[in-house]
Amino acid sequence: MTQALLAEGESERADFKRLPDGISADDLVAFANSDDGGSILAGVDEKTVENVQVGIVRGCDVSDGTILQILNKAMGCVPPVSLNIHIENLTDRPILRIEVVSSPTRPHCTPKGVYCRRDGARNRALHPSELLKIFLDTEARAFASRFEAAAGRITEELSDLERSLDSSISNMASQLGWADMQLGDTESTLSTIQALVTRLTRETGDVSTRLRTLFRQDNRDDPVKARVREKYLQNLYKEIVEDDGIFDHVAAGGELTVKATGEPVIELTEDEIRSVVAEAIQKARMKADLRNYTIEVKPPGQCTEVELDHFAAIVAQGGEVAGGLRARLETAFRLGIVAYNSEVVGTAAIKKPAAVYRKKVFDNAGSALNSAAYPYELGWIYLQEAHRKKGQMGRLLTELMLVTRNKPVLSTTRVSNEIMQTILKEWGFEKEGNPYPSAQQPSEMIQLYLRSAQEEAEETTRPYS
């Protein structure tokens, strides 16, 4: 569960804190007031990888004193918030997972009287209409409890009455008037309860209808509608991908006719329901499309001539000088290939450059570091634009960087190549020295990037970007 939360990033059900001290009463109240609750991970940093925010384990103090401090904050809320605190040992640096369930006693507020709830990846103050709905829901639950108790008493009274009638059957004639009176009282009580339930249901429905109409007329953000829409989208997407027949039908371009029921029909318009269905189909097709990708990392000697030619062509698309490139590919340590339906669409490589070349690069950059400490070079990274933002380059680099055995790695890129610089930064590379003119393209400036030796725990927890 914790690994999934880290990979998903901060959301409506997860919040990351670098230190336990960063957990506030607002955070605890926000999750307790939300419909599904959530978890706070303490000892986790945020990191953006290819426009996707993920959590990186840093570790924190998990002593009894730290846990007691969090519990005291929960007890200070009004009313107190219920927590489940778990110590997670994903690496050699433990973290805390604070699980906050959706509270049956909401709404909660902070000691300062602030009412808030979780909204996406942030906490948001509750609108008066939301507070009203929560209070109505609470009163409805209390009424239901009282109704069940009253119904139980009535049922017991009827049972007693039945036993009394059975034992007094011989005197039924003389007692008939009394029994009729008791049954009349019982019917009157049931009618009263039914009337109260009907009125409360009608009044609650009227309030909901008025609020829903106001939100739609003013085009306001409606958190209830947003929650229903997201839940409907996730459930519909799950139904599609878990049914092989439907999944294959959608993947082949087929359409679906879906009849919505329950909350979606109440909260969403017909156009909004059609939009959710279209989005779920699109997500399923994207998932199906990912099956067409393959990742390969192998020595140049194991590549076919066609693969090497295609590799060189892709690298040239990325702006690399084509002259002599084909021959240089054969000297690489490992070549990495992203293929779509067996066609090469992305490349990357690990090289083991000669000591003379490495020293020249460091000298050109004006670096005082020892070039001999960096035996590997990452380069020739390029992915065709149509295949970006699908996680494939992240998968390729994850496999490719394993062959460096976590040793230091160097890389160079043109200053004008912003995409390459972004990728290098995401993978822990940092600028070293100053830009210098390219020997092959004098109009371009080259920047040296270095990545220090990596701990294996960090390497294995890096998500596919």
C-alpha cells in the first residue's frame, strides 16, 4: 500500500511530509472530514519525474516520543481525530504512515476552529453548504439510529402482545376491544414515524437539489460532483480493464453503451456521463497501447544490422551528428532500445569511454574533478515525440542504469537541448564546470553533467518516469 502511495504522489488520499513535525491539525482534520479518509507519509520528499509527482523515501524519527506528539495533535482536534500509526521499513530508513479514516463523528475542526477537508493534493476550507450537508448527514444517521431503536421496541411490544393473545385465547371475546385499541396505538406510532422519515427525506432532498442547482447555474466547483465523477470514472475503467472481452473490444476501437445508475445519475448531467465514459475508454485504450512497447538492453554485438541502422537514425533525429555515428555505436558498452510494434522509436546507451576522452571532456569543462572516477557515460538519449509521456524512456533508463552497478556516470549534452537536460536532472545528474564549444558542431555549446555513486536502495525505489 505504501509503495503505491509513493508512486501515485500526493493526492486526495495521500500527503507527504519530510518530517513528522510538519504534520498539522489541519492535515488530520482534512482527512477525517473527507469521504474516504487518507494517509500521511512522514519521512518522504516530493519529486517531479516527467511531470509526475512521486514520493522519495528519506526516513525520519519513528520513536515513541514522535508518535505521541502526533497523537496529541489528533486529541487536540474537536472532536478528537482517530488515527492508526504504522512504522514502515521500505529501506534502511524507516518512515511513518499515519492512517486517518473518514470519521463517523465529523465535522472536525482544529483547536483554532478551522473546518477543512482534503481536495486533490491540498487542504481546503469547508464551504458553509458543505458543513450544512455534513450536519444533515450526521442528523440523518442519528435519526436512523433512533428509528431502529423505536422499531425494535415496537417489534418487541407486538411480540409481547402476540404472546398475551395466545395465552388468553379463551378470553379473546371479552378482551377484543382492548386489543383493537392497542393495535390502533401501534398503527398510529408507525404512521407518525413514517411521516417523520418522509418529511426528513423530502427536506434533505430539497436542500440537495437547491445546492446542486446553484452550483450548476454559477459554474462553481462542486466537490461532491467532482468526487462522484472521479469514483464513477475509476469504477468504469476498472470494469473495462478487468473484463478481457470488453478490454479487447475497446482496444480494437470499439465503443461502449453504458447505462449509469445511482449517484452518477443524480449528480451528473447526461453530457457529463458521456464524457466520463469517453475518458474511461480512452484510458483503457492507452493501457492497451502500452502492450505494444518492448524494452531491450544488450551489447552492440547482439544487435542486428537493421537494429543498429534504426538506432543510428533515431539518434540523428535527436540532433546528433550522423557522420561516423554508425561505427561509434559498435563501441558502446550497452545499447538500449524502445520498440513499438517491433519498430525502434527510442534510444539510449551506456558507453565506457577511453581515459583520454574523459580527461579531455573534464578539461574542456574546466572541472577539477578526477575523470578516472567516472568510468561510464550515458548518452544517445532520444524518444520520438509521439511516444513521449507514456513512461517508456523511464523504463529504458531504469534497465540501462543497472549495468553501471551504481558507479559514477558522466553525460554531456548540448545547452540548447532542454529535454535532455531535464532528463539528466531527474536522474540525479548535476552540472559540472562550464559550457564549452562542440568539436562537431562549433555553433553549439556542450555542458558536462555528473551523477555520483548511488545507493542501491535509492536505485531500486526510483519510479518509471
